Amino acid sequence: MALTGVQIFKLLPKTNCKKCGFPTCLAFSMQLAQRKVSVEKCPDISEDAKKQLGEASAPPIRPIKLGSGDSAVSMGEETVLFRHDKKFVNPCVLSVAIKDTEDEAAIAKKIDDVLHSEIDRVGQHLKVDAITIMNESNDAGRFEGLAKVVAAKAPAVPVIVCSENVDSAKAAIAHFKGKGSLLYGATASNMEAMAALAKDAGASLGIKANGLDELSDLTEKAKGFGVEDLVMDSGARKGKEIIEHNTYIRRAAIKKGNKSVGYPVINFVMRDNEYLETMLAGLGISKYSSIVVLSSVDKWKNLVMFTFRQNIYTDPQVPMQVQQNVYEIGTPTQDSPLIVTTNFSLTYFIVAGEIENSKVPTWLAIMDCEGLSVLTAWAAGKFTAGKIANFIKESGVESKIGKKELIIPGYVAILSGALEEKLEGWKIIVGPREANQIPAYLKSL
């Protein structure tokens, strides 16, 4: 179980040397208890205390990487049951299943769907993260053929190799050696052989259990064979089972400190009915899945899952925001209009998108309002005439425009008079209230 700040303090040197960057050892211990700093920040701590604190401060869900290089995705490392306590850390990995019984055209299409799945939403690049190859034929040669195709056509994409057949697993995993793949299909009957294959390939090991009772026994067995990076499948396939099993596992790891289930969870939600599959994927994303395996990744499904995952894995206590700056939309000149708004990500990307739709090159001044929307920032006193005026003066935009005209959002028209007083020589223009009115408005200027 995690130590409290006071318990951690008792293990520190208590010299208040400030070498860690904090004024006292107690202040440092409180930050360490909240996992906001590393124990390595204290240069004078004893090796015994460092070992105790290292174990105590380790997240209850073991951090694991899938893949390698820039395409690698992180899993686990979670510390809470509910995102309002502290944000969830590593977004659920979305993977598409490719079976070795599918024809070449179907296989090629799924690989292409993954490679071209990336979209940009409110400043984040979202995509399907991995490919899962499945040994449905139970034939080692056929499975290896699929592995070769995926390794050749999608060399950078993280791969999950699924087979309980040791010969098939050995043939396929060889093509992803050293690439941080996941070898799934370790059961009570093949554990020793699968553990050896995973270690040799530098892969994580996926445990396949028949229920919660067997799960912890299998993870302990895998650790006994020297494998530390594990991913667990409790056998849950129905929606009710996914919710129940994933919740029991998360509670046991976080609340009870049960290390035998402190690993990322994988859920297989493949269905013939794509709407049902998407709903089950949503359950997994919201209820503690680290990996969700799907039968297909059509664009409409991706948009649903990407959006939902993004919302679940953002910090509810910190609004999404973009950097304060004057952005060029199109290729603005001295005669182009200047619009000001707040740095809430959704506000920025909606406004920028509508300006792009208008085809009118524009200067877009984004002011830091701690990620609040226009009306919220105005009500909170963060988007006021004085602050806007200071921002415009300090931004240097005045040297880039020929006429001193500033367009403000229609919802804060009340600021126009005060702004003209604060920005001497400027003309303040009240723009549209809604972003979808921007194209027509800009074309009318």
C-alpha cells in the first residue's frame, strides 16, 4: 500500500537541505506521497530508504510499453479508480484483429485502415494504436505468413500476437523480436513455453484465464518463470462481465494492494454487429481496459472511440488549452482582419476551422485564459478589457497590421467601450456570437 507523507518523512534525512527543490523534507515527502516527484530528487537518502520508498511509490498498475520507437504506446501506471480523484494516465490502446483465415484483400484493407486512421482533434493526434494477429487456423505456417505480411507492411505499428499454439506463437513472434510486442495466449497448460518465447523476443506476455479465480494464479506462475511485464485477460467477453471483472481487478490492485492483479487488462470485444461492438469498446474504454481489440476500424467507429477515449483520459480538473500566441490562418497580410478569443482548445480549433472555411486570411490572437471558454473566462475576470489590451500590446501584432482594428467575440460585446479606452487609437469591432457565423462575417468585411 502507498505510504502517507508522514510515513515517507520518517525515512528522509530530515536535514531540510533544499537540494530536492523544496524548502523542507516534509514538503518533499508530501509531494512524493502524491507521486508528483521521484525519490531520486533527494540526493542524501539512504539506499535502504530509497528501496522502501521506490517500492511504496510504484504505481499499483505496472507500467508497460507496447511497441518500440515513436509508435510505442504506454499502458498501466494507473493509481486511482475515478478520474475526478486524479486523471487516468495512459489512454486505452485500440487494436484491430486480423485473423490468419482472412483473405489477402481483407488483410491488406485492415492494415491500410490502421496506417491511415490518424485524425487531429483539438490539437491531439488520435489513431488506432496496434494490430492484433490471431491464429484462428491453428496452423503455424499460415500464422507465420500473416506475421510476415504485417511486419512488412506495417513495420512501425505495435503488434499483439495471439495464439495458444506454442509452435504457431514461436513462428510468428520471431518476426517482431525486439519490437516490444505482446505475446498473448499463455494458459495454465503452456505457461512455461510461452514465458520462454516472450523473454526471448523481448515481448510482454498476455495471460488468458478462465475467470477471476484463475487469473492471479496464472500471473504468479508467469512471474515464477521470470516474466514481469504481463497483460491480463480474465475471459470477460460480455458487457456485464467486462464491467464486473475489470472493476474487481482495478479495486483489488488499487484498494487492496494485490500485486498479482496489478497489470494492464486486455478485452476482446469483436462482434458481427458493429454497433454492439462499438458499445462494448466504450465499456472497455470507460472501465479500465488497457487494450481493446476490435474486429474492424471503420472511420465512423474510430471517431466515436477516439472522442470518447480522449474525453475519459483528459484531466477533468485542467481544461484543454493551446498556447497563447497570434496565429496565422491562411497567409494574412497587413490588410487582414485581427480576431481575439480565449485559449480553450475547443474554442481555438472551432474558430480556426471556421476561418479556414471562409478562405479569408486572418490574424487569430489567442489569449491565455487558463483554458476557459469566452463567457466563462469573462465571468471569471480572466477575459477583461484590461487584460485583452495588455495582451494585444505585448503580442507585437500591431507591427503586422495596417489598421488598428480588433474583432472581439459577440458574446462579450460589453467590453468594446472599455477596450477602446484601454487600446488608444484602436477601433473595436463586435464580431459574431457563434463560430458558424464567422465565414459569412469575414467575407462581408
